[in-house]
Amino acid sequence: MTVYVDALIAWSPDVYRGNNVTQAKRVGGRNRHQWCHMFADEKDCPELHTMAQSIGLRREWFQRDHYDLTPGRRRYAVELGAVEVNREQAVSIWRKQRRPRV
């Protein structure tokens, strides 16, 4: 199983949604609102959660098929073996995840 990180993207604080909006804005503010995704070949796999724990993420921060990472945690994930992919590659992996298994 491979763990991936996509490219960092700067988000407007106005687009934050969900239960942890205040925290996301605070953390994002420290990182110029740059975020990326960390995900794996499968939506919910032990390798992904092990990597997340290794870089200091909590299991409850998992969002259906990915974790959001700040620039520092992205660097750390890559140091630990996460594979960097571009947006096209990430979309291709997510599409494969969502295909029904035969």
C-alpha cells in the first residue's frame, strides 16, 4: 500500500467548512492557508493511519479518504516515505478508489 501527498494549495479562509472551522483557520493562518492531502491507494487503510500517527495527526482528523496536511507535516510525511503526486495523479488514484470492486 502506498501513501501519497499532493501539491500544496493556498486556500482562502472563507472556504473552510466543518466542525473544526475555528481551528482550521488558526492553523491555516500560521501556514499562509497552505494545505495538501495525504491519502493512499485505498480509502481507509492501516498504512495511511500509521503514517498519520507518525507525523502527529489524530485519527479523528481523517476525512473519509484523506488527511489534510500543513507544509511542515507534508515535508515530514515525504521524509517518512510518502510519494509526491501532482493533482492529475491524485485524481486518478481517488477515481480508482471509488470504483466498485468486482
